[in-house]
Amino acid sequence: MRKICYTLILLILHVKIFAQDSFGHRNIYFSGGFKEVKETANFGLVFRGPSLNVGINWHIPVGNKLIFYDGQFELASPISKGIVGVHTNIKPVEIALAWDIYHNQLNLKIGPSLKLEYKLDYYSDLQSGYNFWLTSYSTGVSAFASIPVNHTLVGLRFFNSLFGFTSRNEIYDDPYFFYPKFGEVIKDFHSNFEFVVLNSYNNTSFEISFKIKESSRLTFSYLIDYCIYKKTPSVKYLNQSIRLNLNSKKK
């Protein structure tokens, strides 16, 4: 785990150095969407409700390569049978290094990627204080493409996990109510890691964006993100959202 942390720090610093040298562009974004959570450890109920995201990313071209970094925070309030849950998703790092595969109107780039996410759910009316979580450190493949259509630039981004490490809660069987401390939640996030591959864990995300004018600083996107952990206790997450991206000024 210590080696993984050191590697992540070096990758983040690498991205920030390039960003400070004004390569590429930076986006600050806000998203509104619809979240669905099916937690088998929570009586198998399906919770659905609104979600909000805020984040930042960089697209940094270096020769025939693209360095991509994204970090975001999500808050959702899914509901089932009148019971309101609270869902948070923190993604401190999603980083990819992609190479030109087809450089024409499609402008396709593909390469390896690394993604870290911390998902946390509370259902106070069912288990007061017990937290359900899924921590994932996943390695996969990312693809990027841009297609000019008339006066609109259409962008595509795809991610699919292949393998990684996850931390997952046990099935709740404690009848007593309690309120966890912050330190306990952080400890849970980083406990009992296990190696996972496609048949036990998968995260797939897709984004399509539209930039109406080349000079515009606004880009609109539609995103879908699907995550499934298949081991016991299994859990599924699905989020669909519309995003407003504020692009950095061109120098």
C-alpha cells in the first residue's frame, strides 16, 4: 500500500507540473443527475434519487500523447420506500496516459489508466450509524476521441476497469445503534483490501460532450457511470448526469 501511495503522489505532481506550464486546458465542472444504489447488505433495497457533482480535470497533450487527470466529489440523496439515504463518492484521482491510435477527424487516443474512489452510504432509519462503503483502486483502459460535426466539437471519453484492489463492508448484524467517529470511517475505508478482476468488480463510465463554438468556454456533457461489486455482500451503483464544464481561458 505504501508503494501505491508513493506512485500516486508522483503521478499527481507530474500532472500538476505540466498543468502549470499551460499545456492543454483545465475544466471546472458541475453535474446534476440521478443516482441508483442497490445494496444487498441493506435488505436488497434499491435506492434512487438526485445527485450533485463538482470536480476539476486537465487534458494535457504531450507530443502524440494525452495526459488526463480528474478529481471530483459527489453527494446524492437516494430514497426507497420513504427511507432517505445519504451517498457520497470521493474520487481524488483518475489519471490516464493515452497515445494516438487514429489521428484524423476521429482523433482517437487509447491508453492505461488508474482510478481511486471512496463510496460511502448511510441509512439512518435502518441502521443508525452503520456505514456501508466500497473503496476501489482500479487499473483499466481509457479512450478519448473528438469529432467535429458542423460547428460543434463532439468529445468522447470511456473508462473500463480491468483489475485492482477493493475494501468492502461486512453484512450488518449488530442490533445496537451507534455513531461512528471520523477516524473509524477512514480506517474502514482502508481495511481488508482484496485483489479483484473483471468477474468480481467492474467500473465502466462513458461521457459525451458538446462544444457549440470553438471560442466558447462552456461545454455540456452527458455521463453514465456504472459500478458493480459481485462478491458477498454485492452492491451496484448507477449514476446518470448532465454536466456543465467551464473551460480555462486560452493564453
